Amino acid sequence: MLKILFLCTGNSCRSQMAEGWTRHLHADKFEAHSAGVKPVQLHPLAVQVMKEAGVDISAQKSKHVRVLKDVDFDYVVTVCDSARESCPIFPGKTKVLHVDFEDPAAAPGSNEEILSVFRRVRDQIKDFIARLPEYLS
């Protein structure tokens, strides 16, 4: 089973959703983890929109990437430009990929407009994760 880390800045939204989708769609292929380079807490709207899609990420916790320094990852996927720029060096076989997703936590507007951005990013991440095996082959 391949070990994969999804890395973003705060480990509050995008990387958490990617971890949740990977566990939901590819539990037989990947051991999924997520972390941040400047972690903050799990965003409640990320939990809400994932739950709407049938994926429970409420037990996931935000963590700093250094907490996972001893895990021998096959792949690290940075999901924002900031994480790509400050991504630590992973020794050995680890391959680093980058896919940039909009930060829903930074979305302006009313609650409904912000929720709409969270849902759109959730669906974009789902589409990417659904095709993850072909990206990595």
C-alpha cells in the first residue's frame, strides 16, 4: 500500500479534504495522511461540506508536517502554492507532486457564498482524488 501525504499551509481545509477523499475512495490502495507547514485547526465548514458528500473527517486533526518526519512516504502532494514553496525535503524515494486548489477559508462573501466555494473546492479535490491512481502511474 502506497503512503501519501497531502500538504498545505494550515492543514485545515484542502489537505484534510484530500485525506478524507483518499480514505473514502481508495482505502485499498493508499494510506492517506495530511499535514500543514503552519497548521491551524480543522475548519468546521470543511467538516460540514465533506459530511454533505458522505465523508466524515470530523475525527481528523491538524498537524505540522514535522510530526510525520519519520513516515516513509511514497508521494507528497502539495495542494497550495505556499506549501509547495515551503515543502520540506523528503529523503529517498518520495516523489513530490503539486496541484493547486483555491483556499476556501479565504473566500469572501456571505455565509452561503463561502459555503459555495467550500463545496466547489471539495468537488474539485474529489475529482482529482478519483483519478489519483492514474496520476501516480
